[in-house]
Amino acid sequence: MLRSLTALVLTATPLLAECPAAPDIAADIDGLIAKVQAAPTEAEGRRVSDEMWTFWAKAPDPRAQELLDEGMSRRAAFDLAGAVTAFDALVAYCPDFAEGYNQRAFANFLRQDFEAALPDLDRAIALQPRHIPAMAGKGLTLIQMGRIRAGQAEIRRAVALNPWLAERRLLDLEPESQDL
């Protein structure tokens, strides 16, 4: 069923169709970052964090949304190769939509293909500099690659924006030595 959906989605729009510009979500995300930083409890912080996803996961048009949703469904079903295929199509169609790169990176992370995940995370962050999940994902990816300090630095950047991230538990309690 999902395979036929991919074929349908990929062929339903003329090849010359262009993806519209990704929605400008900066003001919405900035407002939610202020709210999450002021959240008095972890439960409230998580609720605000969940609100951020309504903006990051809003694709530029219905075709892009179908590809994003399909990739996320495939990933949830542990069809990681199928998820990457859907996200490949999304990135090809909407090269300026950060979430396509972030989601493809996450699928590759789950496949333990960290070398493939890292450039997608960099691209997602370049497109959406305050994309907290991409920052945290980059930190986790670097840690898995053995680059612990660089990974923790990325997680610190993400935690500076959202102090309630679960990844905060991966940070050293002591400041890193400058001698190393």
C-alpha cells in the first residue's frame, strides 16, 4: 500500500512543478522558544516543545506534506529504507524545506548511517537555525561517531534554546577542560 502511495505521489505532480517556499515560521518558533524557556515545569516544557512540531512539520504544499507523512509513517513502522526513499523524494522536490533533511537524517541515524545523517542535519540547521531537534540530533549523531565533545557542544546549543530537552542528560556536569 505505501509503495503504491509513493509511486502515486511521485507521479501525480508534473515533473516541472516546483515546491513553493517553505513557510516562514521564525516568529512562531521564537515565541515558543521564549515560552519553553519560561516553563516552570518539565511537563509544561514538553507541552510547548510539542507545539513547536506543528510548525516544523508543516510542509510547503500538499504533495510535500504527503511525502513527509509517508516517510514518517514508514519510519514509525521501521521501514527505514522506505522512509529514506520518501524523504529523498521530499528533499528533491523541496530542497529548502528543513524538515525533509531533518527527517531523512533521523531515519539514517536509526539505520546507524551516521555519515549520511550529519550533512542532512547541517542542511536543516542552515535552513532553520533554531531547529532544536536538528541541533540535538546533530549532537547525538556526533556522539555516536565518537566525537563526544563536539556532540555535547551541539546539545548545549539546543538546550540553551530549550532547557527541557531529554538530551540534556547527556551533558557533562563539569565544564569541559580547555586543556584538551
